[in-house]
Amino acid sequence: MADFPLAPGSTLGVLGGGQLGRMLALAAARLSFDVVILTPELDSCASRVAARTLLAEFNDEQALKALASAADVITFEFENVPAGVVETLERLGVAVAPGARSLAVSQDRVEEKTFLNACRAATVDFAAIDSAADISAALDRLGAPALLKTRREGYDGKGQTWVESHADAEAAFARIGGVPAILEARAEFARELSVIAARGRNGEVVAYPLGENHHENGILRRTRAPAIVSSHVQEQAEAIAARVLIGLDYVGVAGIELFEFEDGRLLVNEIAPRVHNSGHWTLDGCEVDQFEQHVRAIAGWPLGPVAALAQVEMENLIGAEIDRWPALIGEADARLWLYGKDEARDGRKMGHINRMRPLERG
Amino acid sequence: MADFPLAPGSTLGVLGGGQLGRMLALAAARLSFDVVILTPELDSCASRVAARTLLAEFNDEQALKALASAADVITFEFENVPAGVVETLERLGVAVAPGARSLAVSQDRVEEKTFLNACRAATVDFAAIDSAADISAALDRLGAPALLKTRREGYDGKGQTWVESHADAEAAFARIGGVPAILEARAEFARELSVIAARGRNGEVVAYPLGENHHENGILRRTRAPAIVSSHVQEQAEAIAARVLIGLDYVGVAGIELFEFEDGRLLVNEIAPRVHNSGHWTLDGCEVDQFEQHVRAIAGWPLGPVAALAQVEMENLIGAEIDRWPALIGEADARLWLYGKDEARDGRKMGHINRMRPLERG
């Protein structure tokens, strides 16, 4: 295992070649770390700013060996790393952060909600589902409509469906492919918020100001941050973040999605054990952004400040929206991040823009 | 020739693989541009964040052809690009920014000072020197001591010597190798300042607030910015920058070193036709830093804002000073940039630190 803090010039391994990996690589470069990307994607957008790329499937044993021998610490940019990969890397004697437990918890929605409630981070009521009959039984307790999601995989609104009534149980289970699932009580929340938090190797936890998130078609459309929230809500969110990160013995940055209710109560929707789209506002709104914060954490460096320096509205540029670039590059008080992806497919995140204004004091 | 503004995903070519090339590559990546580095240095620090590297001497015809065919626009990170390289690239039909004229002027100190005075950017008095006899003759006009510098090459205080008297002329000429030179009148300046300015493809010129520079052993030690200067000095500097950049039909960022005298008069010391060490404070002190500004300019994008958001003291980390990293990474209110160079040789710039505090209103 490497000695922490990692010395300048050390090498970080990243599983995944998407925009989060790209922005991690840029942050790592600032601090002199070389980055090795492992991805099955040819010419991935992260590869193009990394020192080296291993082009292979994530569970390719040879590639994992090469990664473990090249890297002083390994991280990932998405939570659906195949089971066993982190165990393999750890067996090869390289540090992985965040660790196997964080992945296991966030990969399975039932495990996740069970963990969250166990560490006093409340969620909506839920039931584990293995059959249409389970749905019917759970509906009595959770009420209808309820949200049926696959236990594993699924992102940006994929792999989920509403169950309208008992009569819909069978069809709903079929709609998600008849795989192990979770049924979640409907949450009549007022807003979706998220907190980006980090935990260092010394156990220190920091949390950025909250973001207020707006989704369209299951995809994050925009984040406004710092969200204007009561101090009660900010404190709850920070307490939740601390409980979750300590509970997972976490190292690195995590995104925690929250439901805020009219009465100021917060429930946790889900944990992303990685840098998070709703934290992109920190790239221009904070002295140390979520990417550098993650690099600092996994390298065993002291965490940086998390205060907001500006009010930011982050808007994702999705699919063909990237074609608006001639107007976007001339926008005053806006900071553009384009990911260098070749093909502007529907629903593909191509970039984002951070529109800036002076800080509001809440 | 490419169409400007360059579309996202276009490719920038950079001559040189040092830290300036590295920080240019990072800025380019933010805006989705791929970077191809041409450098003779194996595993250069810029290569490690670039999409591709051509490992060759700068005047290697095949490499220049490959660069010209890969890149939509080409720039450089140092001014001593061999004569003919830019002409070769332009002949190959690729845009080079800034152009051949800017390089020619800045590569030859006599040409440079002649140009500067012609565009009403005053310098110290000087004389072209081709022999010890020329030195003797010039001393009568310029006074002793006077500063003898090689016309070409030389940086960080190398290739220059003081001529103390007529008796010293022969020895001084020998000390700089008996090559074509310039003799400069001694400037009894109060401070060294610099202005980082940019000119876009549409002719727009912007200038960052001035930096106050402190050198040690001929190497930049620290820059304080924005320098506290009179509005008269700031205006003079902006006027000088505009005259120089317009005079050169410049595209990109330039660093202009200035001498400030007690009476508020400014003389130009020299022009660097590239991003400049004394502009590193903009990385954390401005919304758009000099590297992104250069990328925007050469890509034909609108220039970004240049206002300072904070007071910055930039300190270079030179040679073994990098060994102070365990303390530096924990410094509050400081932002660290480490260049990922392997060997901490004497005088080698290994990184810099930007120490931040709230803006002073001058």
C-alpha cells in the first residue's frame, strides 16, 4: 500500500472514462498527480487528458493488475463497478477509495435504504420486492401510487415505474423486467436538494452548501447553489452527510440526494459514492471544487475549504443542446465546461454551464 | 485554414511541453479542445495531460506536418521557437497564433526595443552591439554601468552582464560569448510590474490588473496582484498593452514586463509573446485565467472577463523548494499548482502557490 499523504507526482487510477473522470483528471493534474484511466471506451473523454489509458473491460484481470501496479490509489467515477473488481484491486495490494462497502451499499437500493435508516439518515418507507405478490403486499403498507425501482443498476430515471394500484402490480413488475426490486412510498416532497460532502483519510468531514436540483425526464436539468435553506435544513443535511460518510468509513467525495418537505424535514433519496453532477457548481463557485476535494481526500491530503464564493446556477447541456455553443461562449458571467464528447446523442451529458452572480446571504 | 470561432472538440497544437503548455492544455480541456504537444522531451509534463504528443525536435519537418494536419490552430509556450518553424506551419496552411512577427520581434532584443519605441511604448535607451568597440562607443551615450545582453536567447537572467566602464568592454563582450548583443542604459526603476494582456481575433484587447514582480537570482520569485498602483500607471500600462498588441497584430495572451519609476513613468522591459509566469495569479484570482484567455483568443472565441476577484501573492516553487509540499498542502487560503516534473533541478520551476486574501481597493 502507498504511504499517505501521497507525494506529488504519484499516480491515481480511475475506473471510467466519462466526464467525471475527465474532470477528476484535470483536478489531479493541478496537484501534479498522473492519472491512469481504465475504460472499455476507445478515445474516452477522460483518456484525452490522462497520462495513460488501459483500454479494457472493468473486470479484465490483466488490466486490473496493470492498474494496480501503476496506481498509488484507485477511485471510480460511477457506482456500477462490477462486483469483485474492488475486491480484486484490494487483493492486489492497492488502496481503493471509497472502498468496497460504499459501492456495495450504493449499488443495491434495498441495502442502501437499510444502511441509511440504520445510521439515522431517514428515507421514505420501502419494501424489498422479488415478485408481483410482494408488490401487492407492500402496497398495503406504503400506499398507492408507489415507485418501483430495480434494486441494482438504473440511473437518470431508467429502470423505474410507478405502481398505481394493486391491479397494476403484475404489469409494473414486468415493466422493470421482473428483476429484484424495491418499492418506495411516494414522497410528497417540496424540493429536491443535494449535499456534496467529503471525508478525508484522517476522518475529517466537510460538506458544501446545499444545491437545489431540478430534473427533467429523469435527468438533472439544473442545480442552484447555494440553495436558500433554513439553518435547520443545512444543519440536518450536514448531520446526515456526517453519519453516512462515517457509517461507510468513507474516503472521498459523495453526493447525497435529499427530499425536502414543507415542514423542513429531510429524507435521503440516494447516495452516489463519487463526485456528482449536482456538485458541478463548485467548479466555479468554490475555492476548492468537488473534483480537487475528491483528489485531496483519496490522496490523504488535507481537505480544502467548502464555502461558496458566488451564487451559481448550473445547467446541464444535454444532447443537441451543445449546438447552442456559439451563443454560450459569449455569455457574460457564465463559465462553460464542455466534455469533448464526439457524439451528441439524446440524453447524453455534453457539458454544463455555470451562470454566476454575487452571493446571496440566506 | 480552420473556421473561427473553432467548434468544440477542435484540436490545438502546442509547441513545447513545459508547465505553460501543461496549464494551457488543462484550460483547453475545460472548453473541450483536444491538445497535441510537440516537444523533444520524453514524458513532458504537458504531454501527460494532452490527447497526443509528437516527440520530435521543433524543426522536424515530418513532425511539423503531422502537427499541422492534426491541429486547427497552433500556439507555443516559449518564444525561442526556431526561426522558420512558424513559416513552415503557415505554409502548411494551419493558423499559428500569435504569428511569426510576434516571435521575430520578441526573439531579438534590438528588434524588440526598436518595435516598442516605434509604437510609442518607451524603453530604456539602448544600442546594438556587434563588437567590444561598439560597447565603448555606446557607453558614452548610455552611461556606465550599462547592461549587456545577448540579442537572442537568454532567460531567467542568463546571457547578460553589467559593463562597469570602458575598461570592462572587452571582458564583458567575452563574458556573453562575443555574440550579437544589446547594451541597455541602467534603469533606476522603483518597481518591476507586468501586465498580462490579450487580443482576440476580432481585435478586442483586454488587460488584467497589473502584477508587482520580485526577482531573485534573475528568476521570478513572487508576483503580488493586483499591484497597488495609481490609476495613471494602470492606464499607461493598458495603453502600452494595446499599442503593442495592435502593433503586432497579435492574437492570444502576452506578458509585458514594465519598469515603474518614482514619478509614475513606465518603460517596457520586454514582451513575452505567450502566457507568462507573472500571470499565474490569474489562475485563482480571476474568473477567466490567462491560460483560458489564451485558448479563447486563439480559438476565435470571445475574450473573458479580466477583473480580479481576490488579492493574490503568487510564489514560485523553485528546485528543492518543492520538498516543502507537506506544509504547503495544508496552508489555509492558498491554492497550489504543482507541475508534475520529475526532477527538482536547481532553478527549475516545479510549481507555484497562490496565497489569497480579500481584494484591496486601491
